[in-house]
Amino acid sequence: MTARAALLLSLALAGLLPAAMPALGQTGAAPAVVPLPPPVPARSGLDTDALKSDLRGTEEAQKRLRAELEAAKGDRGRLNQMLVETATRTRSVEQQLIDVEGRIGMLDGSATDLNASLAKRRGVLAQVLAALMRMGREPPPALLMRPDDALDAVRSAILLGALLPELRVEAETLAADLSELSRVRGELTAARDSLTRLKAELDDDRKRLSLLVTERQRRQAEEQPVPQAERSQAETVAKATGDVHDLVTRLETEVGPSARAADAAKAVTRPVEPGKPDLTALRNPARITPAIAFSQAKGLLPLPVAGVTVKTFGAADSVGGAEKGMTIATRAGAPVTAPADGWVVYAGPFRSYGQLLIINAGGGYHILMAGMERITVDLGQFVLAGEPVGVMGGLSRTAGPAARSAVVPASSQVAGQAAGQAAGQAPSVVPAGGLRFGNEAGAALGQPQLYVEFRKDGISIDPTPWWAATDSQKVRG
């Protein structure tokens, strides 16, 4: 009876003893329902005090930022430092959000599996509980109480000897599942709280970054204005050019700002010395030339955006060839930063690439980035590693040489994907909020995508050796 009492106690503590249970062996009994925590009552009305507090906090943050910008007036280095630091912090929060969202997806899956397992076995569990309760109400007769009941006692002992181990296993399994479900729900609550906090931090950082970028471009327009005629000339060249190699060649010879940027890149000649490069120049955010030669920056460059790599250099593409760059799935609206110091030789639309940004990093190296909704730098502008250069959009856009940029409504998403796969095409654009991070396929189909390509003397090269493994190794302004 001790084992039975222990089982009854553990099940009672788990909250599984119902008010009424069917008798053991009764057929057609209603299955026991696994109890769920009570729903959180919906909040009615607006928390005006919280809204006012948030508004005051936003206004104070903007005042502090304006004061910092005023103090940095005329100090290019200070503004660059603020840009790089804010972009770095924003990218870090973005990556934490991606990790938390992936964790929530996994926990949701675990909770669903546990609930399904409990629901599938609730009929068996109901019978187990009914048997235990019946045993509690009608215990078997003792062997030595009445000799005339000896046969019944022996039969009961045999029955219990066979039944109790199975009951114990079922009860222990049930208790373990309920304990795991409780743990998963606790972790889900903590993850969602963390998600809320990170989203608030990200919102503040994005607002700050937007103001800083606006101020930087205002100063850029004052100090190095690009005439409208030269912008139009760059657009005309882009429309008349068939591939990226020809585009770069023509831009750097025919378009004023791009040609000046190319000349500045060629004028910077640094001997490539064996061993680790001298990183002292990286401490100067006011620099106007690359701190180190691009060829020596292997293992030092930060990824341009927080996200999940869904395509790598050399992997098979959707048209029977090989990928010339890498593709990173990002969160909607994620800021994009320059991987390395360099000059902007093109910023605008180009064929299937969509919005294309080309940075001349010197030494014959060019960095191509496509898939952004908006580019926030101008022709001829010098940018630092880690400095914001663009913003991702809210739609998944497969950017690159073989990209298809057709937009399909949410209602036709499945049909469009099926048709595209049947025709061997890349996935069409789908709403960004439709899928969570947590697996490569989900990220590829549901999130914005940034395409990154490195070129040396016009030939695509593998960018993998250039990326830093950890934050402490990254080159920053």
C-alpha cells in the first residue's frame, strides 16, 4: 500500500485527480483532460501612465542625442564613432532577438509535442487513475484476517503483483511529462519577456541610428555634394550595362564620384607584410583611407548584418550553377553595415540585384551587397568597417545574379512557391512576418535576405576567410 499511496500522492500533487473517474475497465468513458494553466486575463484600456513615461523617455533620449551631435559638430571622428558603436550595438541586439525567436520556436514545438503526447495517452491515464482510486476505496482483503477469504487474497496479491509495476511506470512517465511541460512553459514565459525587452532596446537603437545617419548624410552633402547630373549618369550607365564587372569598370572610368573613389583607392599603397597586420590605425574613427590592406583583413571583418546564413559561396544555385557569394536571412528592417573600409562606387538599382551597393576596398577588391530596401550612403563616400550603409526591407527578396523579385500576396504564397519550385526558380517574395527563425528553410522563405559578394580584379572569391569568428576579433571604426 505504500507504493500505491506514493503514486496517489504524486498524481494528486500534479493536479491530475479528477472529481469523478470511470471504473477500471469501463469502456466508452470520457477521457481525462490534461489541466492547463488559467488564461491570463486580457488587459482592458490603455496604460496612460506607461505611455507617458515611454514618451518622456523617448524625448529625453532624443535631447541627449541632439546634445551629443551638437558637441560633435565639426568632429567627423566623433560622429563616425557614434555611428559605428550604435550600429554594433543594434546588430548585437538583432542577433539576440534572432536567437530568442529561434528558442521560442523550439520551445513551442516541445510544448506542442508534450501536449499531443498527453492527449494521446489520456484514455490510458484515466484508466490508471481509476484503478488507483478504486484500490483506495476497496483495498484487497488481508491474507491472515479471515481464512475463508484466503483464495481471494491470493488472487488479489497475484493481480497487484502484475498491475502495480505497470501503474508505477505509467505514473512516473506522466509525472515526468508534466514536469517537463511545466519547465517548458516557464522557459517560454522567460523567453517572451526577454523578447519584449530586446524589442524595446532595438526600437530605441534604430531611432538613434536613423538620426545619426541623417546627420552624417547632411554633412556629407554639404562637404562633398554629388551633382544631379552625375547621379543621372551613374543610373544611365547601370541601365546600359549587362554585368557587374562591366558596371564597375564603366563607373570607375566614366562617372565622376566613382572615378575619384577609384583613384583614391589606387593611391593607397601599403606593403603586405607577413604576419598579423598593425591594427593601430583602426583606433582613429576620423580616418579617410583604409586602416589596413584588405588582403590582410582575413579573419577580422564583421558580418554586415545580424542573421542566419542560408546560402554559401560555391553552393549549387537554382539554375544549375554555383553561388558567387553568400546570402544572409535577416529580420525585417535590420541595419546593414560596411564589412570593411572603402569607397562607394555605386549605390542604386541594378537589374536582378535590386538595390546594389558596391564598395571599392582597395587593392583590386570590391564588395557587392544587394537585397536592401534602402541604401543610406552616396557615390564617392568613404565608409568605415561597421558603419551603417543600408536598411533591409520587410519582404523576403532573393538578391543576386539569378534573383527573381516578383512580389506575391500572402494568399498566393503557397501556390507561388510550388510553381516556382516546379519551374526550378528561386522562391518568390513572401511576407516577412510569416515565418520564424530557427531553421534554414524557414529563414530562406520568410525573411529579408542580404546577398554579399567579394570580388578580386572582377572575379568572385570566397568571402569566408575574411569573417571574424568572435566579436573581439572584429575590425571596427
